[in-house]
Amino acid sequence: MVKSDFIQSITLVLLFIFLMGSQSCLKSKREGIPPDVIEVLNLSGVHKPQLTKFILECMQTSDSLKLDAAFFMIANLHKNYTAYYKLVDSTGNSYQINPEDYNNLKEIMNYIDSLEYKFGVLSYTADSFAIDYSRISSEFLSENLKQSFFSWKNSKLGLTYDFETYKKFILPFKVDNENIEPFREFLSNEFIGIIDSSKSFSDNIISLNNKINSLIYYDERYIRNLPVQPIQELLKNGKGNLTDINILKVKILRSLGIAATMDYTPFIADSSGWYAWTTVFSPEGQEIRLDIKNGKLENLINGRIAKVYRRTYFADSTSLFAKKNIKESTARFLGHFNYFDVSNSYFETIDYSIYHSSTNKYLYVSVFNDGDWKPVDWAPNNNGQVNFTELGKEIIYLPLDWNKDNSKSIGNPFQIKDDIIIEYSPDERYHNISLIYTAQKTPIISEKTYKLYYWDDEWKLLNSDRSNKGVILARVPIQCVLLLSENDRLYNKRIFVIENGVQVFH
């Protein structure tokens, strides 16, 4: 026995020396070490010993699936990271917003308004990044593999996911760009009791969702709280934002051997903010979508969600994150992490093409959200031709030449309605209209002054007028997108068009 242990130790040392050798050695095509794993090892620098130790441990097992899973984890480490943000003004001063210091989101927005009045526009800027391979230990990787493999093979519900589904949606230790933390043993112990093997798969998923929703509720004050709350802190706090809650849900499900991930839309098309939810996969490939409330997610879909993306640990070659150079600046939610487009699995879509003289490598379509046009989809610029695919219907979009400092429109707002594309270009003709709302079901207040804008490559002021008995009479161009605001800040305001003399909001 002693002799056997000695020989095994010598073998480990020799393998370690081999893998820790020069880069020329690691570039070899030695069978058993995939090129993408070698690439990460070569990139990892001083962190290579931890990754190498993990590989060596897996090589010593007789389970080829575990080794394959280990290679999968390492091959994707360099494409996953944690970003640390600061809220900064135009002079570089940074601010911290503690949600608990305010009664509601409106108070937070008023505070931000007061700062912007003094110091210019505030924005969240990435202060630093930590790539996953730079702060992960062989022990963490080994435990994650061992525990995820056990939950996959020993499901309390007798689930039989295939190996690819396990690798993609049970094995990963991250959901978004959160900090790395162990979670499987703790969460499994906390929630395994909810699983009832006598019930159906879907009933168990709903029970888990209801339990989590009862423990953590969505608090809009946390929208401006960018750092993801650690799991135990979130469970103790009992409130968080969409990212906090859905990361927790996905990790609970994965800890129980259930395949899950987070789907999201970059920006909702008829209100402020973005939206995310948890999607669970049955072994047969069916999807169950879990909202943060007990209501149906479908209530959000039609006419409100333009695109749906699936957050992944692995890189999809069609995503902007996989295609772009890491130094290229791209729009939020679209070029910052791994995902793939699943819009077609949620609703009927349609494509849209334009021609433009822009020389930018990528162009975008946007929806109006939080007082501005926010990109929700991208397309490569092929010598002036740009093809946007799989767009949701019944939504008003604006094509953009996006720049983090100064974006500009490259076409007219358009809407896809009944498979017909309607463009909104201000006509030379005008018509008289009566306005009674500033947003859906938000009536105009009597004797209050409102500003009416129309879109023509930018927001142009038509008039500023005091309402008379809750009505504003105006003369506006035919076939244009309009916006009515009682103040200069467009936050939470909604665009609308006139159809048959009636305001139709988007």
C-alpha cells in the first residue's frame, strides 16, 4: 500500500511538471488536453498551479465524464469575470447609495437628480475587473465538480438529464458576473426538504419558486445597488433586485441537481428598467419560467419585451461578447458577457434591414426606456447594410449608431405591426389632437404645465402649455412619435403615437 501511494505521488509530480512546463509544451496537441484548456492555462500566469492541480486530480479518476466536465469549467474561466462598479459624476467623484437610507426609488432618483444638477450626469463605471481564473482555487473547483456531479447523478426526483445539459446548466458555479462563492452544500441542505418525490416535476418547481419568493422579495430601492448580494446576506436581508433574486434561484435549483439559468431582456419596451427571470429545464427539454411574483410571466411578453437572451457560463459564437475584441466598447447587456438569443422561443419575431453610411463595426436597435433610447439588439455593419433579426412585434424601435458618450439615430423610429413595418417620420402636414394622458392610464393634471416633444433625429419641443381641465390641445406633425412631460427629466415617461385620434403608448 505504501509503495502504491509512493508511485501515485511520483506520477502526480511528473504530470504536474509536464503541465507546468514551458508554453511550447502546453501548445502541443497531446491527446486528452483540449486546446481551449491549454489556452486558458497559458493565459493564467501565476494562477496556473491551481488550475493544473485540479486537472491532475481529475486525471487520476477513472471517470471520463468528470474529466470532461473539468475541462469544460477551465475552458470557460477566462470568459467569466466579476466587474466592480462605481457611481461617478462628470468630475470623477464617486458616490455610494445605500437603499435602506431611502423610503422608495423616487427618493433615490431625486437624490441623483440633485447631484446631477450640481456635478453633471452620473453613470456607473467599471472600476476594476477580476477574471475567474485569477481568484479560484483547485479546492473550490474540485468541490463544485464533486457536489454538482453527485446532485446530477442522485436527484431526489429521479431526474435523468443528459451530460451536455448537466455541463451547461447544473455544473456552472456562476450565473452572472457575481463574486465567486461556494453555495451547493448550504443551499441543498436548506431547500432539499421542499422536494416531494410524490409530486410532478413542475409542481416541485412551483413549490420551490413560491418558497423563495416568500423569503426574498423584490425591492425597487435595490435597482441602483449593483454589487450582487452574497447568498447568506441576501437570505438574511430578505430583499433585493432582479439580479440578486434570480442568481439565488438558479443556484438553489442547481444545488438540487435541477438544470436552470437566467433569461433576461435588456430593457422593457413600455416602461423603465430591465427584466430577468429564472428558466428551468426538465430532462425532456420543457421550460418552466419563474417570475419574482406568483403571477404569469406571459403578462410581460407581448408588446413589452423586444428581445430575450439566455445568460450562459459558456460562450456562444453568435453573441456579441464572443465576436468582439475585448477592448471594443459595446452597449450594456449586449457585449459584456456570455449569452445566446432565445427570442424565438418566447414570441413571434420578424427581421428588419436598413442601409446606412456609418463606419462603426456594430449598429443597434433600441427601445425607449428610462428617458432615453436603450439598445436591445445589435448587428454587424456589412458595408452599410445592417440586418436585425428576431425582433418582437408591436414595439417601437429606433436604429442607433451607438457610442457610450454620444449615440445618434441612423433612421426613423419603426414598429412591426401585423407583419407590416410602419416608419414614423414627421410629415409636413399637421393635425390637431387632444391629449389627456402622459403615460398609460396616467391622466394629465389640471392647471399644470407640460412640454410636448416629437422625434425627428432628436427630441424637438413642439410647445409648452398649461392643461385646461386635464386636457392639452396641440397641433402636431402627422406620423410621428411623441412624448409629453411635466418636467425636463424624461425618466419614467412614455412615448406615444396618435391612432384614430387616440394616444397609443409604447
